[in-house]
Amino acid sequence: MHTACAPHAQVDALVSARTDGENDSTRRLKNELLVRMSEAAQGVLVLAATNVPWALDPAVRRRFERRIHVPLPEAEARATLLRIHLGATPHELSAHEVLGLATRLDGFSGSDLSVLVRRALRGSPACTLCGRGDDPTVCIMHRRCATR
């Protein structure tokens, strides 16, 4: 038997909870998706990801038998993600300083860290972590907060 996979990233964009104010085409799309999920052939894996599972239509949530919660990264994982996103870009931070910065970025997702590094590399103006402006990303390049 062969298994097929039907992945859906950010499934909440397709099947958020139904409301009275929805237009007819949106309601039909959601109903059709629910029907197709119910009729999926044996051996078909439907895999979906969302950052807001509470926003999904309850009927969609019921169709996923298994739910896996992937928590936000811990400090060490955030440090690794920062190093990956920095790549070969020259910067002044030691490994200890990167870990210090990662510790201060508690609550950031992998995507948040990617955006943060991209903005820092573009030269964002200042840093909220040290109170010097409105953007924590500059610390990656200028060492203002990582050592505190």
C-alpha cells in the first residue's frame, strides 16, 4: 500500500471558524474541503499546520485525529536559529553573546527570528531591548543588548 500526503500550511487561512457574515462562496469552499477530508481514501495522510488552532472551524479540528503541539523554541534553539539566519554575514557577536540575545528573545518563533535577522541586516534604526528606539534587531549587528 502506498501512502499519499496532502499537506496544508497555515490551514487557518482556508478553514477558519464559520460565521454568519461569511459570503456564500467561502462557506461552499469550507464545506467542500470538509467533505473531501471525510472521503479521503485509505492511505492518504492529510497534514496541516497552523499558528492559531483555536481559530479553526470545530468541524475541521474534529477531522484531525492526532494533534501535535510544537512549542516555541527554547533559548538554545533560538540561538541556533539566529546563527543559521546570520549565516556567513559578518557580525561582532560571540557565541555567548548570541545566546544572551536569544535568551532575551523569549516568545519569538522561528519565523519571528528570521524576520528579525533580515531587518537587522537591512540596518534597522534602534533597539527596544535596550531602550534605544523601536527595533530589537539592530542588537544583532551592533552588540548593544546582547552583553547585558
